[in-house]
Amino acid sequence: MKILNTSMKLLPLAVALISAQAMAQQSEDMAGQGLEEVVVEGVRAADENAREAERNKDNFSSVVTQDDAGNFSAQNVAELLQRMPGITLQRGEGEGKFVSLRGLGPGMVSVQMDGGSLANAGGGSSGDLEDRAFSLDSLPSDVLQSIEVNKSLTPDMNLDAIGGMINVRTLSALDRGKDSFKLTLQDYYSEQAEDHSPKITVQGTNLFMDNTVGLAYTASWENRITQGYQTKHHDTTLPVYGDDGQNRILIPWEFTNFQENAERERMTGLLNLEYQPDADNRYHVRLNHTSYADDDIALREYYRYNLDSSTSKLYLNEAEQTFGLDSVDLQQQYFIQQSEVTTNTFTIGGENGLADGWWVDYDLVMSRSEDDKPDGRRVQFRLRELSSLGQYGEDFINGQIISGTQLTELIDTGSISSGAISNPNGYQYGQAMQPNLGYDNLFLEQSLREDAVDQFTLNLRRDWTDGGLLNYVKFGVRGQQRNRTSDRNRASIVPGDRAVAGCNGDLECVALAGARLGEFDTYRPENADFDHYIITRSEAERLIASTRAIGDNYDPDENEIDSVRLDYELNEDSAAAYLMAEFQVVEGGTLIAGARYERTWFDSTGYMAMRNDRNEDSQGLESLDIALPLDDVKNDYSNFLPALHYRHELSDQLLARAAIWTSFSRPDFGKSRAYFEITDRVELCNTDPAYTGTLTCSDDPNQIGSTNGDVDYQAEWFVLSSDNAARIGNPSLEPMKATNIDLSLSWYGDDNFLQAALFYKDIKDFIVDANGVDLNIGTDLPFELPLDQVTQFTILPDTTLTNVRTFLNGESAHVYGAELSYTQYLDGRWEDHSVGRWLDNLFLQANLTLQDSDGDVGDTVRVDSIRLPETANTAGNLTLGWENDTVSARLIANYTGDILKRIGACTADDLAADLGLGYTQNCQAWADVYQAASTTLDFKATWKVAQGVRVYFDAINLTGAQDSYYFEGDPDAGGKMLFNVEQYGRGYQVGVNLDF
């Protein structure tokens, strides 16, 4: 694999050098003949090419193409797409990554390359949940010839796409029809990172053997440096109510400030070899390579509040959304991670004209992707049992450490007048450097995720040209096999608890296992939200190297929960067949009718995992975490998907379309694979009739009657508590199914374009990410837990867990909206005076998508209807530009409304229980998470310095927009609360294109 990766990286570069030499000789020959090629460049040329491509398609779509010089209007596929109607962009690490279409999330938008599926080991837009979203930032626009956004799908397309399907078409020498060579040099400057990111790309096409053989190639290298700031609430444990008898507000479980410094080396290579001996036969072989190697440094500062309403001292001020409590942990982490994601795709296929108007085309696609993280490592420092003030709102959470005396004064009087006195061995009040933070966690990780996709497609078509009713009949088959595996091994330990056995006699290891932060060099992170100094990288590496033996000697059999809870293997095989025909129903009007049948077989492995380290010997190396396999969990389903598409050329400039079609979206991998995980230390309850302790349930056995982890006593009397928080995958999820209706009217003027479209989607079995769900582990799970294999305590088969995050099929949802597009070039309007000559070059591009949705999750999760998750009710962009033969400039504004990301559970029983309380303790609609509305503003300009030389400048995110998420909150108990906010600041890039 390593040799193949290296070869695919170097081959396009070698071809490029040979091609450049051949072209130089050709240019000399042509110069002697006095020939000069004239090409049309710029935004308008690319726009006109796209409009023509859209108009000629059978289905409703939006298209982005190169201009006649082979240039796009942006340097990243996702950035290109965000200018298109119905598209909203999700950013990450300061650049566009994922797209939603007509408000439907990235997991419901299929991405293909030249009609073939791509492996995607790099995960998706949801972290560990591993959705199906494809990260488009891995595809620089230089490898592409056009991008098609298909919003209505015909039966010959992949219909696993309720949102729609994006097909990126790679560079083709035969389609370009000429020899070409382009060199692009670029530098990107991140204002937040205060660093530069260089990029170089070569691209070319060559024709041989009387233009019957075409070779297209691209090679691209980029070293991108970013710095991100983030504040985030705990991902799985919800806020909890605090109540002092006078005030009641929701209190964060914890929040974390992040700073991530990332350096990514990205490489892309493409080779497309084609042979067309005559007009009826064409063959192709394509090789595509993408890889990116990351060196990430993540700094984290946690305030973990650990609210226990029965023991915590509590100050609350509902009006100011302020709280104070004791038993707070202050943590710092320094995380170092190198990784490499590599994807190689090989395609071979062709098309042939047969006798009597028959055509056949076929493709075999083999795509392999690997995400390798060989040596993740982290050190953590902590102080416990502190007192803290906190405050939150929709877009912030803040914390401040105070003394216990000050907290008591605040509770008693409502203000603080006294100063805090520091204990020499405790927190140092008023100081940014905290020398007494203790080294309390060493984290080591290696992981490998692999994704393999094999796909074969065969299509047969019969054309009639006699002017009769039938234009063509087309049918075909497609088979696909997908295998996805994840193997993650972790050691997460308290070094001081394992030092004697783990260090194996190394005295420096033993000494540093009990170290404090004051023994190391520290610095203040650039993120101003950090309150304290943090260890430097060199010192963190020294500490890890000195104490690593403790982690390496721990859990050699890889049974610890973090080594297995995310391990799995899943297989997803599918087979499809379709039949469709086009009828000439009236002059200028055609109807496509057909249907597709698709069947899917799915199986998954996974684990039942529980963190049980409270039972472990403080000096031993044996892990008592519970990790039991869930083997061979299966599911299968089929879909019959009919469609009707009508297209009518009302005039030379007016085109109408109407379609009713069906589609589906398979569940995301992270939602449908098998797993059952208690997300914190497992909480047990003592059922011994003779037990008289104050606490009945705890995650510490010694607090509820077990002396030094008495295993026999626990096995007899301890049972799993229903209060444990859990994450549970759902392999029995059905795919979402949609009936779609699209209507559109398009005007293709000489200098303007107008389009209005209406759409409606009736979605059945839509999938919802639900928090706080009640699930009985004996009757409500999609798989059987191996309860009889748990020997340390008892899990009763009728236990109902009351705080579960899981994924469920809702009953139905409806999405309906309108999509408006307008382009105007102000040509020939003010030619008679000097000002008019400038106005004559103005152009305007605008689009707006308005929509609404509602969904019925089912009364077992949510008694009221909700918006469909991942949908934005409003999305639009506006471009104001000026362009002539030399200069092009654009100011681009994008707006996206708020988006529901996940929901909290609220059943009729929850509402009834809350009636007696007078507030929403059990109904957790306040746990709905939304992505906040955002507006971005970009500026782009190009200058044609000379023939074949073009300089460009981009200013990205001029408004400094952030990606922000919030809990809906309870308006009677503090209002909205920040869930996550991430910012990367402004960026600027300058580059030059050299076309030969």
C-alpha cells in the first residue's frame, strides 16, 4: 500500500514534466504558423458554460464548470458549491468541508466522482458518530472539469440521496479537446494562526494519435496551517437543574476551552487516460489519489462542575444566568496527534455503440481509504474540590475559581467583599500559573480505520430517431460491496496509581508520575478564553516519554473500555436494477418514466462497554472494565423507487420542469452500528436488605457498602442503576424514505438568468438523534446484551435506563420550500459616457432558499412535532461583481438560518411528571441543540496580467463569523445555553495561474 501511495503521488508530476516539454515544442511549431488561440475567461464565461450544461440535462440540477481557460471561480469544491441555490456550507478548520442541500444534512447528500462511489475512512461531519458525509475539502477544484448538483434524480442515478446528489466530473482531455498546461502557485494566510500556507498545482491535458488518445493529469500539494478556538459543553452528559429554593437554572455539567494548532500536508493526484477510436466507442482508465497528513496540537482547559444537588453548596442568580458551587474540577490537557488519511480510487470502463441504436456503458470502481493515527498522546493536570462561579448565555460559558469562604459569603449576602487566601499546596488565587495542578492522566492511543468500496455499473440504452412517441429506453444494474472497520487501542490511566508496577524500577518514571505543573515550563495560549498557563509541547513530550511505560504496561490484552468501545466491522452490500424510458409527449415536451429497485444487506459487530475502574487495585495493572462483544448483528431492507420527470421547452428561452420521484437515505454508520456504552463510570446500587448506609447508589463501591472492592459481595448485592447515562447504537434503523415533488421555471436570457423552483419532500422513518430517552434493556434494544457474562455485579434484564442517547426512526416529516435564482449582467446599458462604461461591467448573482419542515418522532420520544433535524429554514447568497477582459472582482455574502442538530426527549409521561414539579425536569425539550444562524462575507478578485498569466486574491470570512451551537434551554430557568462555538478567523490567499 505504501509503495502504491508513493507511486500515485509521483506519477502525475512525472507526466506533467513530460507534457510540459512536449507542449513547449508544439508551441514553437505553431508560432511559425502564426496561429493564436483566443479563449474566454472569467466568471461570466464559467456561468454561461454552467447554464448550458444545466439546460441540457434531463433532470433539475445546478452546475459549476470551468471557464474556457480551464479556471473555476474558487479554489475549493465546497467553496464553489456554497454560491449555488439550495446549498449551505459547513466549515471546519477554517475552510469549507461539508454541504447541505435544500436544508438536508451532509449525510443525506450523496457525493460521487464520475458517477462512482468513494471510500471515506476520514469520518464525516459528526466526529465519532461517523456519518456518511464526504469531506469536499479533499478535492481541490484543479482536478475537476465540472460539478453537478442534482436536485431531482432519475432512476438511473444513485437514489441513496434524499437531499440530492453531487457528482464531481474529473478532468478529461478528450472533452477539453486540446493540449493544455497550467501551473498554479498560491499562499494562504490565516489571521488567527498568523502563519502562511503554500500550495502548488500542475494541471494539463494532451491529445495523441490523431486526437484518439487523451491524457489528463493533475498534481497538487498544499501545506495548510490553522489555529482554531473553541468552547464546548460536554457532548453526552446534559446540563442539570440547580435549585436553591429561590432560583432555579440549568447548570452546565462541564465546559471546555480549546485551542487547536494544526498543520496539514495535503496531496492530490489524478490521471485520466482515454481512448476513442471512433464516434461510437470510448474507453477510460482513471487513477485518483488524495491524502492529507496532520500534525495536530490540542490544548484544553476544563471546568467540570459535578453538581450533586444533595451535597453541593449552591449559589444561583437566574436573572444573570450565574451560578456558583463547590466540588469543581479544574483540568488541563495537552494532546498531540499525527495522522494520515489516504484514499485511492481506480476506475475502468467504457461505452460502445451497438447495432440498431443500442448503446452500452459500464464502469468498475474500486476505492480504498485508510485513516491511520499511530501515536496519539496526552497529558492531563487537575485540581479537585474547588469552588467556582460560572455564567452562560446563548453564545458563551465562562468560569472563575473562587475560595470556599467567598462562595459561602456570596450565598449568604449576594456579594463578595473578602479576598481569597491561597493555600501553598492548593489553588493560587489571582495567578495565571497554577503550580499545584497534579499530573493525573496519561492517555495513549493508536487507531486505524479502513473503508473499501467496490462498485460495478452496467447500463443499456436504445435510441429512436424516427420522430415517434418513444425517444429511448434505458435499463441497467449496479452492485456495490462496502466493508468498513475500526480498531482503536487506548490506555487512559492515573500515572500515580500505577507508578510502582508500571515503571518497572525506573526511578525517574516513578518521580514524574506524581509531578505537578510547577515542575515544567509553561506558557499562555493565544486563545484569550484560557485562564491559566499550560505545559509546553517539549515538556509534554518529555513527561510522556518518561512515564510512557506505565501506559504501555497497562491493559496488554486491550480489554479496557477505551480500547474497544469504538471497535467494529461492518459490511454493507447492495444491488440495484432500474428501467426507464423517455417519451416525446408533445412538441418540445418529454416525459421520463421509470423505477429503481434496490436491496441492502447490513451487518455489524461492536461492544457492550462499561468503565469499571473504581474496582481496580490502585497499584495493579489489570483492567476490570467490561467489554463484551456484540457479534453479527444483521439488518436488511429494500426500496422500490418510481419516478416521473417532465421537461418542456416552452420557447427558446423558457424551460419548465416537473418531477415526482422517490429516494432514500441509509442510516449513518455511527448510528446504525452495534454498540452499548455507559458513558461515565458505571453506577451501582446496593440491594442488600441488611445495608444501612446513607448512599444507596454510587459509582464508587466503597461508598455503598463494599469494603475495598469486595468482589463477592458486589456480585451478590450490587445491580446496575437506572440512572446511568448510556449511548446505544441502533442496527435496526430503517432507511429514511422520501417522496419528492419538484417544479421549476427557468429563463435563459442573453444577459440574465432567472429561475424559480418549488419543492416538497414527504419523508418516512426519518432518523433522529435523541437525548434523555428511557429504554428498557430487555425489551427495547435492537440486539441482545450478554448480561450473563457480567460477573462483577448484576444487570437486571428489566432495567430501564432513563438517560439514554440513541437514534430512532421518526414516523414522518415534511419539507417544503421555494428556491429562487437570479443572475444579471449589465451589458450595453450606459455606453455613452465614462461612468457608464464602468457600470456596463457590473453583474449580480443571487439565490434564496426558503423552506419549512415538521416531523413526528413518535410519542415514545417526543409528544410534540419538531423541525426536521439538519434543515435550515433560510439560506441565501448575494454576489455583486465587476468584470472586464482584464479584471474581475466580487463581494459575496452568504446567510444560513438556524439548524436543529439533535433533540431532547419529552413524552406524555414526562409532561405529567413535571406538572407536580412546576418545571421541566423530565421533559427535556430544553436539550434541543441548534446551530445558530450565521452570515459570512468574502471578497474575490482576479487580474489578467498578460495572456496566460492571471493573479488572484481572496479575502475569506471578512465578518469573522463563528460556528455556534446552543441548547434551546428553559426560558423559566436561565434560557439558552452555549453548546459549542468554534472560530478560525479571517483568511487571505493570493495566487497566480500560469496557462500554457
